[in-house]
Amino acid sequence: METLKERRSSKREIPQPPELGILYHLKRIEQPAPRTQWVTQFADVLDKGAGGITIRTTEKLEPRDLVYWESYAPKGKEWSCFKGKVVRITPDSTETNFYRIGLELTALEQRLPIVIHKEDGPLRRPLSADYEFFIRTKLLRAIPREAVCAVLNCISFKSVRAGERFISQGEPGDIFFVIQKGSCLVEIEKNGERYPISRRKEGEVLGEMAVLTGEPRSAHVYAETDMHLWGLTKDQFDGLSQQCPDLRGFLTELAAHRFESDKYTADRTIGKYRITDILGKGGYGIVYKGVHRDLNMPVAIKMMKHDLAMDPDFVGSFRNEAKTIAALNHENIIKVYDIEERYRTLFIITELLEGNPLDYLLEKMVRFSVAKALPILSQVCRGLAYAHKKGLVHLDMKPANIFVRANEQVKILDFGLSQPPGTEDLCGLGTPHYLSPEQVEGNAVDARSDIYSLGITAYEMVTGRRPFVEEDLTKLMDCHINQEMPDPRPIVPDLPEDLIRIIFKAAQKNPLARYQQAEQMLADLQQISERLGIATESNSKEPRKMMSLFLFYRDDQQLRLNAILEEFSRSITDLGATLKAAEFKDIE
């Protein structure tokens, strides 16, 4: 018979994809009456060997404790049952309150020969059938893999009878539910009358505002049929997200789910704005189409992902720079109208653009001709030069953040993620293929970091490929630091020599060897453009718009109103706009 020492020295393997299972063990329960019973806990499998496994759990068991184990294999989507005992237990070195437990296991040919406490109350915990429900639920798949066991071990069961009201309008919201079985009606009460607004059914989330805002419940919820619910409180979620910051991304999915549900019933209001449609998803957030509720002005609304918006360092820096960002006023930088905070994240309200980002155009066109590339690069330089003078660097210059409108005007996107010059250790805020060496190494960044990223972008524009194509992140970072940019002439033999020199100078490893200012790069680009007879401005001016404003007043208000309008007219003129007034008499 194999000894414990032999088993521990046998070859161990780390399961791929990662596996989890359910640990069953005896535990002393004091409430509602003292007793010993079998309880369950989900646990991750760290490694597997001959006749045993190592799991990670918060349960501190003792050597030789009797256990049962149900293992779930993601590939086969099947459960296997085992009987076993604890052979070793050590504190987990990576996180407090966790233990690494070695189990000696023997396979069972039948289901577990034990009775599990399954009463309809908070003591019930998910079992294998419940886990299969959760992995079929789209929204729950947004939970990062490393947090799955922790979430499953926290959620509590609730059973509701048909006709029962289990959420009341106006009460504190401190828990949200996932519906496993049944359906319910959401109703608003107004002036003593109840108005149905939506129906929720199996797999949907209910009461999500509890973790998004903590605001009082905005509606009653009545069980339409008998229901089974799984709940997680706001305090539990906040505690779990401290252990696993990536879990904050689940909040982004909750908010997105709320905005993208039935447009006639969903709450889509963000301050003065209302979301109408989704435009796209990116690395930093989700972009929606919206409208100013009072002015009926179309806007774009970018919801920042919660893992970034709940990072204290990022939020502190963002708030410090918010006024500068909102005050940026340049034809080659997207206009930021407003910044709102709601649902535990940030919403950046900008002008709504029509056209395509540069990465989309590169995908369609393969590469740009010199005549197409020079105007785009020149306009980006103008926008960067303006922002750099305002004390902002972008730190994520890449094709996806360069937007080309139908009239060929270029707009730089995402200056809402800019940081002050001299900021250190920000390599995580860029995109790996375009990071400057100083970002990779966590050194101080400044305007020259944007110039390096623009040089990489310029190379991709004229050749149709990135200079460093490594997919391995470590090797890619090393390329930015140590490897020289390859010569583009084997790819594009007729590329002008002076344009090659500009690209290479912009992307020098040493910041001192690069262009020190965006204006210097712009001057060289304009010199080539003039030599080749290429216009670097957009082909058409932005069309003027008109807004109507009606004032209804009495004769005794005329003098005060005149003073207000004169001050308003001066402000309008300072903006470069024009105010025209007309008088209508005898308005009833």
C-alpha cells in the first residue's frame, strides 16, 4: 500500500482549465438548536496526484477528519464523487484566513451517501445542481474565475410563496437576488395605485441597485409563482471585492444589464442625460448613445469599468484633473461636456461622433497611403500639442483612440484617462503594443511618452503591421525597451525617407532622442506634406448648428431680463457663437 510520504512525492498536476468542487464535512451548528451536521463549501483544486488532491478553503479542518468531495470537471461537465480524509493542512501563504488542505480520496460509484441540510432558509448553501444553474446564467459568468468559490460560499437561499411581496418600495436596499426558479412582477406604487412595469424570470437579477447605489427600493416586487432565490448583500459583495478587486467588474455587468434591458421599463438616467442605445465596448468601459434630457442634445456616454472607477489612486487623480479635461477645447480632441458619478462608477459625457476609429479603418484598408496618413498624423500632433500645453499627457495613444470623422477631421479620444506629467508607475494604464519604454519600466512619463506611442501608431499606419508583433507580454515589453524598430522599407519600398526619419525619431528608446514636443513632429510632417502637395487639414469645416430658446415674460421683468441677456450675449460671443433675438408681441 502506498504510504503518505510516497503519495506526497508522486507527480502532481495543476488542472487546466481550473477545477473546483464541493467539500462536505461535519460541523457543529449552534443555531437554531445545537447539533452536528454535514455542511458544504465550494473550494478550488490547486493540484492533483495519485489518490489525492490539494484544495484551498477557509475551513480549518483537522488531520484525519472524514470528508466527502464532489469534483466538477469543466471539460466533461460532469460530477465525480469521493470519500476521503484530511491528511495535511497548512495556512495559505498568499492570503490570510485560507488554508491548503491535502485530501486522500477514494472514488465512489454512487451519489453521496449522506443527508445534506436543504431546508429553505439562510443555512442552505448551493449544491452541484445549483452550480449547474449558475454557470448557465449569463450575468453570473461575469464573475472572475478566482472569485467564484468565494461568491458561492457567501450567497444565501430564499424561498418565496406565490403572491408574497418580498421587496417593498421605499425600504432600504441591502441585498440583490438571482432568480433560480419562478417569476415575479415589479410594480410601482403611486397615489395608492399599483402600476406593473416589468416581469423578472429565471436567470435574471433582481434588486441590483442594492450593490450599485444602496438607494431605497424604487418598486414593490411580488412573487407571481413560487420562487427560489439566491441573495448576496452589499456588505458581502464589498468584502469579497476587497479580496478580489477583479470582482468589481461584475458591477459593470450589472449596470450594463440595467441599461440594456427593456428600454420602456429600465432606469437609463445618468444625471441630466438619458441613455438610448449602446455604441460599443472597449478596454476602459462601455459607450452608449444618449441625449440631454432638457436640451434634447445627442451625446455619447462612456461608463468606466468599475475595476478602474473604484481604484482610489485612479479616481483621486481623475478628480484632480477633471476640470482641466472638461475645459479642453480643440478641434482635434473630443469635447467633454460633463462628468457624472453614479452606480459606483464614473460617466464621461462627450460629443457624439460619426465616423470610425483608426483601428477599424486599418483593419479594412490594411495600410494607409502617405497621402492619407500625413493629414491624420498632423491633426493628432495638433491635438497633443494643445493638451500637453494644458499639462495633460494621454498615456494610451493608439489607433483605437484616434477617431476619423466623415469630413476627415481627426479627434483624439479618451483624454478622460490622462494623467499629470511626472506621474510614475502607470504602465498598467496603457495598451502593451504602444507603451513607451518609460511606461514599461514604471518611470516618470511626460509628453514624450505620447510621441513614442504616436511613432508606433505611424509605423502601423504606413506598413499595415505593428513594429513589435510578440504576443508574449514579457517579450513584447522587452522589445519596447531593447529592440530597435524594424526598417519599414522591405514592406513599403517607396516610403519617403523623410517620413521614415520622423517615425524613427518619434519612437526612440531614449526620451531625450525623441521629439521633445508634438509641435516639432508636426513641423516635420508639414514640411513633407508641403513638398508632396498634401493638405493636412480636414476637407470641410464643421457645420454650424442652431438652437431655439423661448422666453415668456411680463413688462415689469423687461429691465432685469435685458441685463441678463446682455451678459449671456457676451458669454456667447466669447465662445465664437452668435446670439440672435426676435420679439413676439401679444403672446397669451
